[in-house]
Amino acid sequence: MNMETLPIDEILKRNQLSVTDSRKKILELFKEHNGALAHSDIEKKTDEKFDRVTIYRTLQTFVEKGIIHTIPTPDNAVLYALCKDGCSSTGHHHDNHVHFVCDHCNVTYCLDSVVTPEVKLPQGFKPKVIDVVVTGICNNCEV
Amino acid sequence: MNMETLPIDEILKRNQLSVTDSRKKILELFKEHNGALAHSDIEKKTDEKFDRVTIYRTLQTFVEKGIIHTIPTPDNAVLYALCKDGCSSTGHHHDNHVHFVCDHCNVTYCLDSVVTPEVKLPQGFKPKVIDVVVTGICNNCEV
DNA sequence: AGAGATTTGCAACAGAGTTGCAGAATCTTT
DNA sequence: AAAGATTCTGCAACTCTGTTGCAAATCTCT
């Protein structure tokens, strides 16, 4: 499914979700925002119009449906970002791209073009998922 | 500093830390345990002999001194493991090894022998730290 | 428009982590 | 070895993040 071009209502319907204000608004935020969002970001950006609990449940639902995915960060905060094509809706995302956290503007990017590198593990270790998080300066903050 | 061979009291003294029961015990746990520990693990393994707050502060102090380092995990829990040689005591660890979380036994390993792979970033992105967390089956749980 | 399913908001709770402060332990100095 | 200064610990209280149960509101479908 191509989230980039599909209207918001359509994305929700195709995932068998009721079209509600909170879901529309939160999904809209993700489409507008070029980067990952934390729960607190969403709370602020929606002007506290929705209950905390609603936001938590909406995010949970979106993750389950494969609309968004979570990003592990070095400081152990939970971030969410829109999934691109190829994410399954079973919760097992093919989330094989690199994430980048900017030290300066603090924005987290999904670098979809950068594929997770191979890692050679010691004998007996069998990898399933490889998460790569790069911290540094992004192309907006670069001088 | 070589943490592997140095006696516990010596490690504390060299980091200008008072030698106290809690610090000795917690450091001992890290030396005995071949893997990462969470705050809750330490609470259990010390038989609740020390206050939660003391454990938090001890871990914080150890991180600041470069004795242990934190590990980012996919499920956003905070884990700690002993630093090897080369960790600075300024908080900027040269923590350039891969971490491995076993799906089965749930142990987290520092794979010191596995060096973080290079990642090619898009124009303008300047990397500083690269965190790699691999999830899978470890060499103990392998059939 | 109305029945039935889904979703929301509230309240209450659980867990993780932090802060201030008084008392206890440790270190330093003699 | 003991006093004084410094550092550390434990308690209480608090914040922040996330979860659960339930009644009321909203949405879907015909």
C-alpha cells in the first residue's frame, strides 16, 4: 500500500479502522511531519484536544496495522514514524532501513534509502532483526 | 583501565568513588554476570538489600565514570553492561561494538569482537555514533 | 434513522525514574 | 584512633509514561 499518495480516510478504511477525528488528525500529523514523532509531540501538536489514552491506543493500533513503526533510540524514548511500502500488517515489519537522530535539531529520520548493513556474528549467533541507529548532524543542520 | 583483572575496590578508588557496600555489590554483579543487567535485575539479585534510589544513583554514577555503559534495546528498556578498555570517563564512550539480544533466553550480550559496520549516509548527514542492536537466537539457545 | 459494533474519555492504577533532605557511612587529617 | 568534613544512603514525596475497566459517545451498515 502506498501511504504517500493515498488520502487519509482511505488509509484508515483499507486497514478496517473506523474513521474518527483522532485517527485522522494523528495520521495527518505523520504525513505532514518529515520525521519521527513521540507520544508527547503528538499531544502537543494536537493541542491536547485528545485524551492521552486515546493517543496511546491510536498509536498502538497503527503499529498493529503496520501503518507506523516504532524506532529504538539511544536514550530509550519511544518514537513512531510512517511505514513505507512493504510493511506487513502483522506487526512484523520489514523495517530494514537505518534511523538517524540529529544531535542538533533532535529530529529523527527514517533513511529509507540506506539499507541495514550485514553484520558478521560469532559462531552460533543467529540474527533475525538488525536495528541501526546513527546519531550525528543531519543535512538541515549542517553548516 | 582493565576492568577484567582489577579488584573491585581498586576500580572504585581509581574513579574517585567512595568504596561502599552498594557499589561493591553492584559492581560485583556486573563482573560475575556475563551479559547486560537492567535496574530490576539488580534489585532482585541484591535481594532488595539496597534502596531503589541507591541503585539508580549507583548506576548513574558508574555510567558517568565510564565503568558501565547503557545499551539501547528494541523494546526500550534500559540495560547496563561493563565497559571494556577504551571507554573514556567523560560519558562519551567508544562503544563501537554490536549488542545482541536473544529472543529465547532474553540475555543481552556485548559482542566486543564484532565491530560496528560502516553505514553510507545520504549527502549532508554526518554520523557520530552508530548503535547496532541485533535480535535473534544466541549461541547458548541454539539447538 | 436506528441497531450494533467500535472508539473515546474518565478515573484509577502500575511502574520507572527523580529530587530534597536528614541521618549514616566513608574519607581525610591529625 | 578519633574528629571533622565530605560523600553516600534511605525515606518520603513527586513526576512522567503507559495501562486497564467501564460508561458514554461516535461510527458503520442497512
